[in-house]
Amino acid sequence: MNQPWLRPVPGGTELRILVQPRASRDQLVGIQGEELKIRLAAPPVDGAANAACCAFFAKLCKLPKSRVTLVAGESSRHKRLLLADVDVATVLVTLGPVSGLTSGD
């Protein structure tokens, strides 16, 4: 499992995210460097992009919003999210069809 943007942590799985705010629509772009890049329509004002980022991954991974938490990067484009009670394999299976990612990389 050589995915630098994805790692198991106590309590779930952590994602390293690069956010591009003020895009035309919310979408998963792919891997950029050691992060998973997403585009969000929300502006980076008053936490709107942070909330949109958590909601985007909750919907994508079919999780309640309460199980997706911003761990780091509140005022940065580089963020870390915790997907509570989700293992790495499940995240790869869920995100694979959306992004073209595979668990064999």
C-alpha cells in the first residue's frame, strides 16, 4: 500500500489533502505530490472551505459528517482529515472508482 496521502491512525484513517478553493464545482482531481488534490466551490472564508472539504469526503465515503474531522490545516490549502472508524482498505475501495486510484500502487 504505497499511498503517502493515506495512513492508518488510532481511531481511523488520515488523509492528506490539497484543496483548491473557489473552483467551478466540487471534485476529486487525483494525486499531487504526497497529497490527494480536490477542488471545492466554497471560498476559503470563515471556514466555508473546511466545512465543504469535510462534507465532500463524508459524501464520497458514504459516512456521516460527524465521522470526518479536520485534524490540521485550518488556514492552509494543505489539510489532514480523519475518517473515524474507517480502515485504509475501505478508503481505497471507496475512492478508487472515483479517482482511478488503486490499492496496488
